[in-house]
Amino acid sequence: MSASVHVVARFIAKPGKEEALKTVLTALIAPTRRELGCYQYDLLFNPLEPREFCFVERWGSDQEVDRHGETTHLKTAIADVEPLVDVPPDIRRYHIV
């Protein structure tokens, strides 16, 4: 079994833009879960900080994460997210030790 790649992508909505950001991010779930090599793609929210959302992802390889970054649905979402967040998304890639 090859080592999987984990991605954590954190988003902080501008005040009053929480629902709009949630809508954009939620729309990514179905098409991404259909991508080859996607084993987990869950959107979480922080109940103590309602402006904070986070994707927790698990992929089969770095190449599959890279391909995800080139999909139309992700590129569209990135453009749609930009006016809704206070700071650029914090997206980090991890490998199991």
C-alpha cells in the first residue's frame, strides 16, 4: 500500500460572509469525492468560531492532489472564495511519518 497524502485547508470567512463561503465550499464536496485517488474530503466548521471552515482530505498520492488543483471545479471555487475570506486560504500538505 502506498503512503497517502493528507491535506488540511483552512478558510476564515469575512464577517457576514459565513453562509456564502459555506455554500461555495460545500459545492466542492461531490465532484471532488468522485476524483480518482480521493479517499476523504470532509468539510468541517468550528462551532466556537463560526467564520472558520476546514477541509480534511486524504489522497492516494501527491500527483492526485496536484491533479485536483487543476480541476475546473476547484479553480472556480478558488476564484469564488477570494472575495469571501479575510486572508488567503491556508492549505497544507502532510505525509505520514
